[in-house]
Amino acid sequence: MRTYIGGHQAVSVNDFIELAFGTPVELWLGVEGETNEERMAREDAAHDILAENPEMPDDLIRIAAGVVEAHPELFDVAPLVRTARSHTVRRGVAA
């Protein structure tokens, strides 16, 4: 099955996000190993996009809320169980 958004085929989660937001995910989250100069340029571009589209944050919140409502199973979490050992302290060393 193929999925198209606005005439563009989405083949991955990042494709869906990029097509829904109109910008690449990396613009908002950055990339591993980016330099300070690259980060500053990325943040400047994001700032410009938000200045031109002040409704964007509200739109993104609505999209996220819709995903949570439509697919609550994506957000099932299991509590982490701490063992008794993780609470003990040995002479100068926290476990």
C-alpha cells in the first residue's frame, strides 16, 4: 500500500512528518555532530519559519493530539522496576 500526502509519496515516518510539517525533522531537532555554526543557522531558519507561520505551533499540537487520540497504543509505557540492589550503597560507590 502506498501513501501520498499532497501528491508526494510518504515511505517512512520521517517522510510523514516532513510532509505534514512542510519542513524536515532535522530542522527542529538538529543532527548528531552538528557544529555550533550549523546549529545557529538551523535555529535561525526555524525562527524565520515560525515568524512567517505563527499558527504552526498550534497546528502541530493539534496534529500530535490527533495522533495520540487515534493511536494510544503507541504511547503505552511499562514502569521500570527497581531492584533492591539499585538502592544499596557500597563503601563509596553508589549502585
